[in-house]
Amino acid sequence: MIRVLHESRDHTSTRATAVGDALWMDRADIEDATGWTWKPEGLCRGDTCMPLPMHATPPMVAGERLDVAAFWRHAGRPVVHDAASRLWVLGEGADHRAAALRSPNAPDFELPDLDGHLHRLSDYRGRRVLLATWAS
């Protein structure tokens, strides 16, 4: 079983396989884990599509499976995994983070309150919010 973390997604797959630094996933797993859809034009999310390099060495596509880690690196995005290759994190590119930091608005996130109810920052847009954090 392989667990993939991306943005606010936490996806566990029994179909994905890891070999060294390669993370092989099928179309359904890719969409569930990342929100990106594998189409003939590449990996797409909304109106944005990133083409798959068809002549990469080593190959990123094997039949109906894609080496998501290789593609993520090719797109300039960070990928890390634990020593056993059971936990993978697919990060955002530096350009995406830099654009978010140029905005005066905090990025949207979701956190539980003390009763376990989830609250999104975007639910409070237009209102002043005091966010108190601490660590033990």
C-alpha cells in the first residue's frame, strides 16, 4: 500500500507501485491523488494541461501507467518519499508558491476546531480573522 500526499489530498493506493525513485500509478489513482486528469494531451487540471514527454529516458509511460514522480520532477516540482517508498509527497513548484506569496491574501486552508468541525479560511473572506497558533 502506498500513500500519496499532495496539497490537501491524502490518498492511499493498493494499485500504485514504487521502484526506486519511480512511482507508477494508473489514471484513476493519479486523479484521486493529485486532482490532475490523464488525457491524450497530458496531465490536465481545469484549463491547464502539461504534455507528457513521449521520448523521456527512462520512459515515463508504460502501458496504462505513468511514473508520476518522474513527471512531477520533469515539471519542476519537488517529490520526496520515505526510505521504504510507502509515503510520497508531491509538492508545488516554486513559481506557484512565489505567486501565492506576492498576494496579500493568505492561502486557503482547512483546519478542525476543538470539536472536530472543519473550517476553511475562505469561509471567512471579507471578515477579519484572528488565527492563534501554538505548538507544544
